[in-house]
Amino acid sequence: MSYKPDGFHTVTAHMLVNDAKKAIALFEKALDAEVMGIMEMPGTGTVVHASLKIGTSMVFLSDPMPMSSRKPSGPDGSSVAFYLYVENVDAAFDKARNNGMTAVDDQPRDMFWGDRTGELKDPFGHTWTLATKVKDVTAQDIAGALNSFGDS
């Protein structure tokens, strides 16, 4: 038996949001999330735990619980951010923006580390960087690019 469930990587993000059902619906439309499981508090509909598959990764999500020491962030921001690899960053960026996420960048752009990225925010305060690897770069290429920032 594996030390982790099938389909999971070694780190799984867990978001606590106000209105988990709304977040789930947004992520289904904007990020092609697939609901793998959801547990609701009987009689209230409060989401105690949800498992979503986004691409090849799992994300946990829930409404705030009275016994939790964590509190959800708001639309002003969160210390949690997500970096999501997709096959076509431009198409995924447009889809997410057209389905309720707010663009931080005007459009995706090529980055010195070899990814093309576009950054968006969800209405719950989380930042999502969508990325597609577009070229292989060496550590020397990256060091040169970082050094050029110091010259500016």
C-alpha cells in the first residue's frame, strides 16, 4: 500500500473559504475542477470537506468550522497562492477570466525561467498563476536573468 492515496502528490492545498459551494462552482467552470468528494453538515448544507481535482492535483476546500483555529481570507488577499500548470495558458487564462476570476495581468507573458504565465485572483482572495512550460532553460540562463535585474 502506498503512503498516499492514488491521485495525490505529497502536498495538498487546503482552502478555507466563506461559501465553499460558490467556490466549488467557480473552480469547476473557471479551472475545470472535478469534484471528487464532498461532505456536508446534515441539515445545514455547510461544506465540512470537499476534494477537488484540478489538472493532476488535488485541492481540499471547506467552509469555516467553529472548531477551526484558521479563518478564511477575504477578497483583499491570502497568504495562500496556487501555481497551476495547464496545456495552453492563454486559453486557460481567458476561460478563467470569463468565468469569474479577475485578471491580475493583462495577458499571459513569457518568463525568464521558461514558463509562460498569467495571474488571476478568485473572489475569495486567492491568487492563481496559470503556467505552461514553453522552453527549457539552464541554471546559468536563470542566474544571468536574475543578475540583469540588479543592473536595472
